[in-house]
Amino acid sequence: VVKTHSRRDSWSEEGNADLCSSSQSQKVVAEILANIGTIYSKRKLYSQAIIALEESMLIRNDEFEGGDTISLHTMDNLAYAYSKDRKNAHALKIYKKILRLQIAKLGHYHKDCAKTISKMSIMHEKLGNFPDAYECSKETRLLQAKYMPPFHRDVIATEKTLERLEKKLQKHRNDNWL
């Protein structure tokens, strides 16, 4: 049996195409693609990871809109791969979608939302958008205060990020003043 693949078509097996036409088979293929994408990402083959993860998302599009846990992890892996491939605007767009789904499913004050907002801050910073990065970090800190002690390593990291961003914002203001 030979497997074929095109970007727009689903995976299929020659001579047994009806096997992959079922919903369950499509789900299995999407999970396999997500796993392949994760492996590529761990091997620092980010372009290949992006292709596999995007294909997984295309196959399971309805589930991604629902925000189930596996879908959110796949989206997070895709955003990470985009970031590592220096496509930070794409990563930010995915993180924003993840956040919308998390808020709808978990509520705004869930710790997963804080993690996603923190990742959005990183993307804003990489894109040179320091005011938005700072605002995301402030929101992350507010959410962390609801469920973490002040000495937790994530809270400390957020405080350091805020200090760094404050310096960048001050430098940006000073540069524009001159």
C-alpha cells in the first residue's frame, strides 16, 4: 500500500480510499499528523512541523473550533513552530485564537489563559510591539496572582519580563523624544 499526500487533499491509501473517507479514519490521520509535527518540532525541523500541524488542523477543523484539549495542544505546537521559524505574526494570530477558545471553554481566569497571554507577550516583543507586550505581561501577572503564590517561578519570570519591557518602553519614549 502506497500513501500519497497533497496539501489540499487528505491522506489516502491507493486502492483503499474509502477507508480514509470515514470520520474516524480522518481523526486518526489528523492525530498522526499532529504527532509527526511535534516530532519535527522537537528535531528543530520547524518548516516540516508547520506543514504537518497545519494539515492536521485542516482535517479536524470542526474540532479545532470547539477548542478540545488535543486541538488546543496542536494549535499551541503550531504557534511554537511558527515562532521558531521566525514567523511571529503567524504565531501571534494562532495564540490569539487559542486564547479565544480557552476563554470560551475555561473562562478568562484560568491558568491556561495566563500561559497563552504570556506567549502572546513574547510574540509582541519579538515583533517590536512593546506596548502590547507590556499589556499582555501585566494581564498575565494579574491572572497569576489569582492562583499562584508571589514566589512561584512563573510569577518571578513575569515580573522580570515586565521590568525588561518597562526599560524598552522607556528607551523607546526617550528615542522618540529626541
